[in-house]
Amino acid sequence: MLWPATSSQQPVARLPPIPLPPPFLVPPCFPQAAPAIIRSMNIDSEVRNFVDLSSIDKARFLARFMYELTLDARNFYSPGSNQDIDANKLRFVNEIQHRVTRFIEQILIDDPARPADEVLLKLLLAPRSEKTIEALVHSAYTRTIQALG
């Protein structure tokens, strides 16, 4: 299938969907649904599925994950000039963005110093003492699977 071309672009081939496991429970509001997501996440299974992807599909998956994560991060500040900011959560999202974008770059340049896929997935999906953050990551990860699956 081809993406539609605009007047100044030629059509480009669309990547086939990434073969991923069935989606997890999608929380209507991630903090309240955190226990459901956390119970349903099998980290070892997710690592195996990610490792089996091609390099370009890994990069594509992680780019979508970052997009989903930033959608949730918007909940940590108020729109407008009267900003209530949750600096710790925004700092966490920024750190994840930093690590994941570097990992994507390392995938795309085939960097031999790139950490193992397992290291990144465990960094993202490991249990956390801050359950709101854990739910945030798992929610973004779940939506990524649904969007690309």
C-alpha cells in the first residue's frame, strides 16, 4: 500500500504492520487503571517480541512509543499562563525521551556500542516505586502496540 502523494511528493511505500502480541488492557484513565496494566504486562514476552523485529521496525515502534508518551506527559502541566507543573514527572519523560531517541539513532546507524534490546525494554517496562509513572509508561507502550499491531 502507498501513502497518498501530495502535489510535490511522489508516493512512498508504506511499511507493513509490525507483528506484535495482542494488545493489553487499555486504561480509560491511567492512574486509576494502573494495577490492571501492570498485572497484564509480561516483560520477558515483550522483550522476545521486540528482539524479533527488524531494525527499522524497532525504530518505528520506539518512535511511536515516544509519541504516545508525550501525549500522556501533557497531563503533567496545565495549559495557559497559570501553569501547575509536575517537574519530577516531566523530568522522567524527558529522560526516557533522551534514552529512546539515542537508542533509535544507534539502531539506524547500526552502532555496535548500542545496548542490547533487552536493556532498553527492561528500562522502560520494569516495575517502579512511583506507580503513576509506571502506569504512564505501560499505557503509552500498550497504545503503541495497538496503533502498530
